[in-house]
Amino acid sequence: MTPLENELTALKKELVNMWILVQSQLNKAKEAMLQFDKDLAREVLIKEKRVNSFELKIDRDCENIFALHCPVAVDLRFLLAALKINTNLERIGDIAAGIALYVVESTVNFDIDGLEKTSLIRMYEEAVNILMDTRTAFEKEDTVLARSIFKRDDVLDAINENAPGTIADVIKADINSLPEALYMLSIIRKLERVGDQSKNIAEEIIFYVEAKILKHYESSQKGKTDNNEKE
């Protein structure tokens, strides 16, 4: 292998390791929420510094490769994608820390019945699975799997859109659940952003493997649909 190939392989391993850490953060935040485990939630907050350190190191490594090797073609696309994926993963780490902070701040346990009524547990599981599959798509350069993320994110969007109504029902059933219900709404909002970040990652995987730019793809497709309906 050439020096450039060695450095790109090492960079890919670093990104995968960051992915694993971020997945762990998201899973631990979920467990802390379900078990109302404040100690586990604090662990997530402490480890957020590791996620930030990963991001800075990967950024520096990308900059060094640019400076030393002047990559082109697929190598250049991979580096550009790696920089953006790195940012997306760091933001998901921030989301996990935000959820953990809600657990630390809350004075009452999250009611399992309320979590199920709002589909929050289902949403959380799907968000974690989507993130895991983006990692598999990245490791295997599987653009078919990457494209499947776009459709699966619709599930998260639908739960997020229905959240005001389902949260209102929880509050109506027990007015004392108001603080807890507001935390649940905030968590739903954060999980919707996990889906958005995962879609961004999927776009970057397709970009570097196929040299296709999908940014604003959904907006352009919607525009075509609207024009067809007018005709």
C-alpha cells in the first residue's frame, strides 16, 4: 500500500471507532432514561469530551492528508465526506449528551406507559438502528443500504410530527406529568435530529462511493411533484 492508502485506511478506522463511541453514548443515554439511572447519565456527559477529542483529531488528520498528499478522485471524495461525517457524528454525540442531561435534571422517573404512548421508545430504537446501519454502509461502501436510510427516517419524522398531540394526551391524563412530558417532547425533538444527521451521513457515503451529490435531493423531488400536480 502507498503512504496515502495507509493514511486513508487509518482515517477510516478512526471514524469507525468514533461511530462506535457515539452509538454507545446514544445507547447509554437511552438506558439511563429507561432506568432513570442518573449515574449512567453523568457517565454519558463525561464521555462527551472523548467524542469532541475524536472530532478534533480526525479534522487534523484530514488536514494533514490534504497538505501532504493532494488527493484526487475517489480519495479526495472520501476525505471530503470524512470531514462532514465527522461533524455529523459529533452532533449526534451532543444529542446523546443532551438526552442524558434531561435525565440528570429530571426529578421524577420517566413513566414507561407515557414513553410507549408517545412512541418514544420505538423512535429511540429506530434512531439507534439507523445510526448503526449508516456505519455498516460506510464500512462496506454499501450505497443501497445508505439509500434505505432516507425512507426509514420517515418513521422518525412522523413520530416527531405527532408528538404535540401525543404529549398533550399524556398531560391530560395526569396534569402532574407536565414536567416529565415536556422532557419527553424535547427528547423526541432530539431523536428527530439524529435521523437528519444520519441522512446527511448517508448522502456523504453515496457521494464518495458513486460521485453523486444528493444534497437537496428531497427538495428537488418535491418541486417536481408540485409542478406535476399543477400541470
